[in-house]
Amino acid sequence: MFTTRPVTSADLGLAGSGPRFLAGELPLAPRVAIVGSRAARRDRLALLGPAIAAMRAAGLALVSGGAIGIDIAAHRAALAAAVSQLAVLPCGADRPYPSQHVPWYRSIAAAAGSGLLFCHPPGTEPCTAMFASRNAIVVELAAAVLVVEAAGRSGSHGTGLCALKRKRPLAVVLGSPGCADLVARGATGLPGEPDAFAAAFATWLARVSGAAVTLERRWPEPLRWLDAALADAGPRGLGLDAVPDLLTRLVDILEAERLGLVVESPPGRYRRVG
């Protein structure tokens, strides 16, 4: 149903094993996760347009889980605003879940700088445990997390707890039990009235963009192996003869040079810029 290619955990900057399967493109970091209730209130759904507009202004991509409710509404808002995004799905590419979202998934995979990440090989049916692991991947791929609405002991509440555990900046929209609990545990509370929310969310994004995501902006996940290799190589720089699987990795090195992250000096040896 979707044309995919395998990607490793290292390619994605994730802990644990893979592979996962990517349709489309992996949007460049930094990314902000937006998640929330499946049975979302209409006034909470109305906040997603302003949230995506603020992310577009800040140059941030979206990551979410493609689920019913807040998740798919965030994906739809990102499509409408031409914001790069990633939908992380707890299934195989031949059994997308939920099936009613397939038209939206196709649009995401076809959008510039956007893609679908299938967490399991083809033939895998989603089960309860996969939703929690999918939510953890959403958090890992994000530089910051917004929970728009969450019942107590829900998947969205669990995603917020995961963000706190992994020290991702976490904001929540006040007005639901799960979000109230997350504020008590250290999340930033945002107002639910649209105009006040838009201003508060933009202010929060500016703060976390300046502190938490600078490194991710400079070194996209596919290039993190090069960042680590340069650190190991030390002041002499990284020689091409020390790069395993050079034909594959050379594309990454040239991309890092294009982004201004490395410089070739002398020929065949690369050093970090700055």
C-alpha cells in the first residue's frame, strides 16, 4: 500500500533496535510533537490551527501518531499549512492503522519534507503494547511535546509522562484531568482560550527553541553518526579512509558540508565547523 525503505535506529537517532520503515521523507529537526485525546473536544481541536501556525513561523516540523482525534487533526492542519511532518504508526506498511486515515497518510507521504514511519515490519497488526512503544518513539523524535488534551491514565497522559522522564520540554493545555496531573509533575500549563493559547504557545516555543533544540537544528538525525565520528577523530579530523561503508556515507558527508557543519581540509579529511 505504501512504498517504504528500511531505516535503522541509528538513522533516526533512536535507542533500541530496528529496523523501522519510512515512506516519504524524514522531516528535518527540530520537531515538536502534538498529541491528545481520541475523543477530543471541539474547542481543543480549534487550537491546532494556531499551534501549527506558530510552529511554521518558528521553522519547526510536526511529529504525531496519526491517531483519531487530536493527532490526525494536527496532521491535517500541518498539511493545510505546508508544515513538514512525520506520522509515526504502530503497524506495518501494508496494514495502516486506523484504516480510515489512509487518504490522509497518502497525502502526508506525498508532501514535501514529510513522511510516515511504520514502527513494525509488513504484516504486523497493531496491538495494545505497540501504542505505548509508538508514543515513546514520538517523544524521542521530538525536541519538545505539546499535549492538547488528556484523560487520566490515558495514552496521551502516558506520552506526557514519557516526555518528562526523557527531559523533553513539555507543555499542556489546561482543562483536562491528565493535563492537570502533568502540570503537577512539572509541565508548563497553557490557556485553552484560542487567542491566549496562541500567544502563550508561541512564547513557549521561542523559549524551548532557543534552549532545547539548537543541537538538533544543527545536526539532523541522519547525520548524527558523523557528529559522533568527528568527536572520536579529534582535532586531526575524520579521514575518508576511516569511514565504514564509504559509498553510502559519502552522501551524508556531502550533505553536512552543504549545511555548513563540516569543511574538507586537507582533501580527504573533514573537520567540524565552529
